[in-house]
Amino acid sequence: MSKIKRYTLEEVEQMESRSDQKKFDETTEKDILEQSMSDPDTPILTEKELKEMKPASERKSGK
């Protein structure tokens, strides 16, 4: 079982990023769509379904 490690904001700000910025910058919308479609746990929503979505904060307050 893994243990949870907590960090202060100051510690996080001093950490070196482990993100691959070059890979991020080079990833296209087509790449993202292909990756999504190949993942059985990722639903592919239609434009209509996306338009019907509301932020959770709006749903809770009944707006």
C-alpha cells in the first residue's frame, strides 16, 4: 500500500517539474482524440452532449 506524502505550497513551488514539456507542446488534437478513442474507459461525447454539460457548481445551486 502506498503512503500519502503531503507538501506545503512552498515545497511544491521549489520542486523541479517532471513534465515533458516538449511532448506536451507537440501533442496535437488528433493525437488526443486517437488516444481517447483507444481507451475503453474514456467516453467519446458528441457536440450535443458537451453543450448539455454544466459545471457542478451550477447543478448544485439549481441555476
